[in-house]
Amino acid sequence: MAELIDGKLISAQIKDECKEKVALLKEKGIEVTLAVIQVGEDPASSVYVNNKKKACEYIGANSLSYNLKEDSTQEELLKLIDDLNSDDKVNGILVQLPLPKHFDEDEVIRRINPDKDVDGFHPINVGRLSIGEKGFVSCTPAGIIQLLKRSNVEIEGKECVIIGRSNIVGKPMSMLMLRENATVTICHSRTKNLSEVTKRADILIVAIGKPKMIDASYVKEGAVVIDVGIHRPDPDSKKLCGDVDFESVEPVAGKITPVPGGVGPMTIAMLMSNLVNSVE
Ligand code: GUN
């Protein structure tokens, strides 16, 4: 039986720590403000954006909402970002992705002042991470580090295998685990003999985007398994699942994150943490 890593509990602790820091800043007369930009009305994006605004409210930070119409132009969005970049009252800027197809997302991300880029997506922040400089780190991988540390998982010297090489999760995750002195292997869709590689892992981080792909045959006895996936396998059911086949892996793993309630809640908690740090 694996021990469950409780992302709901750990994310709540982090948000409470942020709340305390925001209160201390307020005593010094410093306000914390996040600008949230949504283009269009994609229902899933609206849910995410609302949750981010609610988290701001919880920690005592201000959130400013900017809703651009689906048919707004790249220039309009860039102009809004320029205005927020030069607004001293705004500490963090978040553009909810994905943007409608006619936008150039890379240009939008690059336009945000790297020191207000609380998502950690700007190439400057990616570069800072890769050379070990201070900067904003993408929220999901930063959240996974917190899950591991706060569940007393030792990282130094451990074999860490990451499945997935996205710019938002896999690549920054590998840099963070390296920074923690793990021995890191990144696997992806062209990796040969995947299960042979993943079976070496003391810490296995799965971010492949395929429901329940990783079963017990990929996992070493006692490994710590972190599941980044989130899927609704049956459109009519409320039940969610991850990239890991929980029922199969749980008896083999030492510790495991559930879906929901594992990695998911950490993303917004780390966004709040980045926002508070942006003031400093
Ligand atoms: N869309 C899905 N996840 C994210 C995220 O973490 N940040 C932003 N800006 N958009 C997203």
C-alpha cells in the first residue's frame, strides 16, 4: 500500500503561508496585485481564471480582470500587456492559455516583463532556471518539488525519471530535479524500452497526457510516483483519472499522488507563491 501524497493539504498550507506574507506586506503598506487576462470565453479557461482570482482573494491579494473579445487582435493584447508592464501597482501578469488560434502565443509570452511573469513561461525565466539563477519557475513543476519536499521524499542522489518533455512541465521539471541533485532521465514518445527506463526510477514523474498509460509494469517497488495527468475518461462521468493507472500502481509504489487531489491543486498554490515573491 502506497502512502498518498496529499496535494489538497499541501496546497492549502502554501496558500496559508502566502496569506501570512501578504498580511505582513500590507502592514508595511505594500499591496500585492495580479492582472489576469482572458481572451474569449472558453469555458475551461473561465474556470481556471476564476479559481486564480478566488485564490488571490483568499491570500489577500488584489486581482484585476481583463476580458478581451475572442476576435480582438494581437496588437490589442500586446498594448494591454505593455500598459500592465509599466503599471507599478501590478506585480504579476498572467495571460490565460491557450489563446484563440489567430494569436501568436510566443510573442505574447515574450512581451510580459520577465519580472512580472508569474507563470514562469518567459524564455528569460526558463534560462534563469537552467543556469540556476533566481527567477519565476513554471507552477506545476515548482509544485511537484513542494509535494516531494513536504512529504519528506529525499531527492538528492536519487534516480528521477520524467516522462514528458513539454516546455511547461517536463523540461523545467528536469532542471528543478537537477538543482535538487537528483540523477535525471527524461523520456518521451520516441524513447525505446520505456518500462526498462522507468523501472530504474526512485522518483517517477509522469506527464504524458495519456489516460492510465502507466501501470505497475513501469514502476519499481517502493518508488515515489507523481501523476501530472488529468483526464475525464468518460464524458458523462464526474470521475477523473491521471496518466497513471492508480489501481495497478498503488500497491507497488511507496508514495503516490492521487488524481484529483495530487498535483492539480499545487499549480494555483505556486502561482500565489510566485505572485508574493514577485513583490520581493
Ligand atoms: N492554461 C493551462 N494552464 C495554464 C497555466 O498554468 N498558465 C496559463 N497562463 N495558462 C494556462
